[in-house]
Amino acid sequence: MPRAIVTDDGAGCRFVEYELPEPHGDEVRVRVDFAAPKHGTELHALAGSAFDRKLWDPELRMFLPREDDGSVGGGHIGGRPIGNMIVGTIERAGPDARRFKPGDRVFAYGPIREVHQASEATLWPVGELTDPDCVCVDPAHVAFVAVRDGNIRIGDTVAVYGLGAIGLMAVQIARSGGARRVYAVDPIALRRERAVELGADAAFDPRSCDAALEIKMATGKAGVDVSIETSGSGAALHDAIRCIRQCGTVVHVPWGPHDCTALHLDEEFHLNRPTIVGSQAWAGWGCADRSYPLWTHERAFEATIELFRARLIAGNLVVEPVVSFEEAPAGLAAMFDAPESTVKVGVAMRRCG
């Protein structure tokens, strides 16, 4: 039987076996070649979120108290799946499948497992994309929306705080969209190195310098037009406010921060007078693109894929390290307990007979 990787608590990962029925309707079965998790989402799911503690009312667009105690419970029977996107080759197709046939290479949302099965409508053709490109499409889509939410235009100066996969994609997309200067901030050396390789003009370690001050000085004391915060750190959000021009824009991407003790709204906030934009347009939350109906979730996603196809952005330097499927349970643990050694973990699958 094929195997999948699951976790019970994030402290460790393990293999579980599973069975699949024969593909029916327009379903296709994909032998997975490459896969990757989405680090922030994995942590968010394991730690629990406002959706666990409170009840989201989509009509009021408010979180309300739950009737239960709001505790995060139970977990998944047999462990929680790990993973965000997969790349593979179609082995079998249901009788109504028309878009794809056996032998086609495709990518899709899915957990890290040896065989993926789903409606062909949920898959995209790989074409000329690399495997790292494919598993970076999701974080690149988040970054694409963030850059558009910041209304970054040709000639603008930009700062990106947090250089995980989303941040590194934001560096590339801001640059490809016409940003004149891009500055990057992250405490992890590997990620700063990657940011410079991918187009950042400079990268700063907030633990060893005042990154906002360095950005101000690099821009002739003016500050950047737009800062994009992707880390979920209260200190980073505070710094993103400090480094902008007066009346500049701060795009806040992640869920959080949960701890806001380092976010001081009694300092530069009123003097810099930022426009703070909550990003993340996703149909599942009823969050339309700010340019809807001209821009839909689907259009933004397809436009992101086109940036990869045009070689304006790439995932190759973002996916690091790459581990084998057999090594993956130990390798995936690094994204929780050794983030300094990772950007976005990739899993190269071993072919099964």
C-alpha cells in the first residue's frame, strides 16, 4: 500500500499506509514525484487558530464566542497530514477524465504521500515548470496578491520582512513588477543570502542591526514606499511601520502576530501615518481580490503560474533543503525545530513498484 507522512503534534513525523479506490468520474491517480509543505500553515494548523477558538460568522464577518470552551481538540485520526503541494505523473484516469491522460505530468494541492487521487479539475499541467516551481506556486500566489495589495508600481522602493517562501517570492514579484529597490529582512542567514541571489539590493539581520534605520539610510533617509510583512512577528510589523515613507503602505500577510508586545503604536505609527493593508485574498474565506470583479482568485492564481512560465520568478533557490521520502520524517521536523537550516523543505519521492 502507498504511504503518507503525518504528525501528531509537530514534534515528529511518521509514515502511515492508506488505500485508494479505483478512480471514478473525472478522477485521476497521480504517482507523486516531488512534494513540499507550507511551513507557516503547518505551524498555524498545529498550534490552533481563531477558527478553533471562536465561531466565524461569514455574514457579520466577525468572530463570535463558541458555545463550547473554544479549546483546540482532538487532532486527526491516524495523525494530521503534512504537506501543501505535490508534483507527479498520472498513472490512471477515471472514465470521464478529459483534460489529462496517463503519462501527463501535473501539480496540485495535496499532502506529502506517494499517490494522490483527485478530480482532474483540481490539477494543473507542469509544462516547462521545474518541480520546485510547482510547489512554490501557492506561496507565490500569496506573494502576488500582497504585491498587488500594496499597489507596488514601477520605480517604487520596497522592503520585505520575513524571507520564508512567501517573502522570497515577494522579493522576486516586486522586482519583476517594477520596484526600483528591494530590501529584505530576516534573522536567518540562509534566507538573507537567497534574497540577494533572487534580486534584493540588500538584506539585513534584525538581530544585529536596526534594520528599519538601515533601510531609511539606504533610501536617502526617506524610507520605502511599501513594506510587506510576512513573518507574523510583532517586532517585524513594528519595524515595517518604521521603515516606510510618510503615508507609505504596510502590507500585512500572515495570521498574527499573537504576541504584540513589540508592536508600539504609540511611536512611529501616527507620525508615519501608514496605510495598513490586510492581504490574503482567498475564496474559501469569502475574501475577494481588491480589484474584483476584474481580478478573481482564479485569475490571480493563473497569473502567478504565468510568471513562472515566463521565467520572471523561480522556485529553485527557495526550496532548500531537498530530502528523500525515506528521510522526510526527520527532515520535515527541521522546519519546526531548526528553521535556520531551511527555507522551504522539498521531498523527492522514491518510486514504488
